[in-house]
Amino acid sequence: MTISNVRNSKGSWLTISILSLLVLALAFYGGAQLVTEDDSQGSGQVPEAKRVVLRDAAQALPVLPGLGSLPTGWSVKDGFPGTMECPPDIPGCDGSSVSAVSEYVPDFMVDQVRIELRSYPTVDATIVGYKALAKQQMDRGTGLDPLSLPNVGGDEAMAVSWAIHPNPNEPDMTEATGATSVVRVGTVAVTVYLRDEGAGGTDLDVLQALTAAMAARIGEAISGQTPQSTVQL
């Protein structure tokens, strides 16, 4: 009986030791998995739980590029950036929390650049707003050419261009060529407008660069960071 008890005791200690090692191994594996999963979040995707909603001008205005984020020779037009009125009957305004706008003076390639930003309280509201903004551009008139903007980032994006301004309600712009993009990132949607006073055509590389920069700056802002991405031409 005594020998049997000793043997069982040794066996019990061996079993406990093995179980302890298994528990430690599983704990280490689980921790490693958590680290790996957290690292995999980093390629521009902001987890929903960590997103910041831009609720006022103090949060929204820094998203619009300042002088230090523009190509050499560009400038910010006097009086910009700023907030803008956004009545519910204007496309993309219904349900928005804050709207901001800025205009720029390029030194080449295009004559006018305007960027409008709208922030919303939820992703669902932003999707509705984005669709309204995209439809507004598609409904501007005839003669529009859909554009593809590869690698601009964001959750959704669209763009169009025109050789002769298609809207008969804007007769002063019939000689203007231009292009427009709309991009959504999380709870923010942005429209980028380019216009040339002539029939020379719009440099679409500028539209691509501006749209990509805005998608990156929005991503930084809703991650709680200060927007720092620049317009790369």
C-alpha cells in the first residue's frame, strides 16, 4: 500500500507538471496570436471601435490640405479653409454633422481646385451621403466620361471628367474642361473639383493625387492622428 501510494504521488506530480507546461504553451500561443492580429490591422484600415467622428470645425478643417501639404508653387486661396452651409436639400448634406471647404491656386496644370468635406455621425449616414454626392456628379449633364482612380484608398470612390462643361444652367463654364472625384473613408466623404478655363483638357494626375491625399488625410484624422499626408505630384 505504501509503495503504491508513493508511485501514485509521483505520477500525479508528473501529470501536474505536464498540464502546467501545456497551459503555459497555450498562453504563449494565444498572446502571439493577439499580437499578430493587432499588427495585421495596420495597412490603412481603421478598426471601427477606434474611429473618431469629426463633429465640428476644429476637427474637420485640419483634414483639408494646408500650404505645407501642397505641391511646390501652390497656395491656399484667400479666405479658405472654412466651414460652409449645408442645407438638407443639397445633395450629401442631409444627416451631415459638419461641412468644410477649401480652394487652391495651382501654379500649373489646372486653373481651379476646390475640395468639399462632409462628416457624418455614422458610417450608414456617410454611405447615404456618398451615394448622393456621387449621383450629383453623374447627373451634371451629358458628355461625362467615367474615370478610374486606382489606388486612391478609402472605402468607396468615383470620378468623372468632361471636355465641355455639360450643364446648360452654367453657361459661363461652357468653355471649361474639368473633372471631379468623390471618395468616402469611414464617416467622411469628400468631393474634389478641378476646372480649366479652356479646351486643353484636365490633367487627371492632379485629380488622382488630390483624391489619394484626401483619403489618406481622412484616414489619419479618424484614427485620432493629426493629418500629415501631402499631395504627391
